[in-house]
Amino acid sequence: MQRLADDPKAPFPDPAACKHPDGLVAYGGDLSVERVLLAYENAIFPWYSAGSPILWWSPDPRPVFDVKNHVPNRRLRRTLRKPWHITLDSSFGAVIRACAAPRAGQPDTWITHAMIGCYEKLHELGFAHSVEVWWEGQLAGGLYGVSLGRVFFAESKFHRVRDASKVALIHLIAQLRAWDFSYVDCQVISPHLENLGATLLSRRSLQLAVSAGLAKKPTHPHHLPGLWSMDP
């Protein structure tokens, strides 16, 4: 496993050449905007615990939602008919801090203060975005991630009302479909993601989707609109 150079513009090692079974590519470096965006361009993401070096991962294959072909299951379609109120980018700070809050059985969080600062900078620059789900005027759930090259890299989600994070995901997929995105990357497979319709995609295919999207003239706003809704 390679230690990253101090220069934030220095290239990452080729993930395909890394032999770690879970996709650990490198360690060290920092969470500068330049380095983190370079990581996402190569289908790499930071994930580490407080007190440890920054760890950079690129599992292969990757769980993704195929934006153009994903169909919510029947139960979730019924849930979407409830009177949720959905916004984009209206409360990024609240969403990322809710995602970082301790959870049952998980007293620690990988979303450190440094990570929060990094993604808030990315948000200010138009690369990191949030989906907020409101119920009776209160923030009920949401998710955040990074948008790059027609791929949305989902980082974390939370809910305070049952199914609110699932509602955030389905609304996000619907909006990304309208903007001609290809995938929502979910990083690490789980039974929960499989139940929601995630499929496995090779890391190389994800890298190519990012590269192809970066090479195209954007057909969607760089900064997502502040408010949108989807009819039930």
C-alpha cells in the first residue's frame, strides 16, 4: 500500500494494481479539494476513523444504482405517495452533521470534523450536494455526496422518520435521470442496497463513466437548483 505524496495534485496509484481484497489503494495525504476531486475522478474515495491516517479506497466491483433503468419496488412506490417535502442543497450542513451523528451500535463515526470541512468546501464549489426530506416541517432524513462526470458518489444518508433516507435516494435518482446521469455509486455493497435495487459494476466501467461525463458538455446545472419536487 502506497503512501501519498505531499503534493495534492500528485497522481494516485492505479487501483487496478492494488492487491488489497477490500480495495484499499493508499494512505496519507490530506483532504484538500484538489486531492479529493482527483480521487473521485479515479473512482477512489476517502474513508477512515478519527486518529488513523486518511485511507483511500476503490473496491471492485462497486454497488451502483443504474439511473436510467432503476425502478423502485412496490412498497417504496407506496411510500413515495406520502406527503414528503423534498429539497436539494437547502441544508447541506445539517444533513452531513446528521449523517455524522452517533447511531445505535455505532458510537464512533468516520465522518470526522476534517471530513465535514472538506465536503462543505466541495459544496461551496458546487461539487457536493445534499437531498433533504422533510416531514411536518422537520428534517426527517437525507443524504449527501459528490457529483462528478455524470456520476453521483453517494457518501452517507440518515433518517429520523422511517423510510426518509430511501425517499431521498429515489428522488435523487429521478432528478439525475432527467439530467442524463449514469450511476449513483454506493461504494460498498450490503443487503440493504441490494434490496433497494443496487447492482454491481466493475470499477473500470465506473471510471469510464466518470471520464466520459467529464468530456461531455454539461446538460445540467453545475449547482443543483435549490428546490424541486416529484409528483406521487
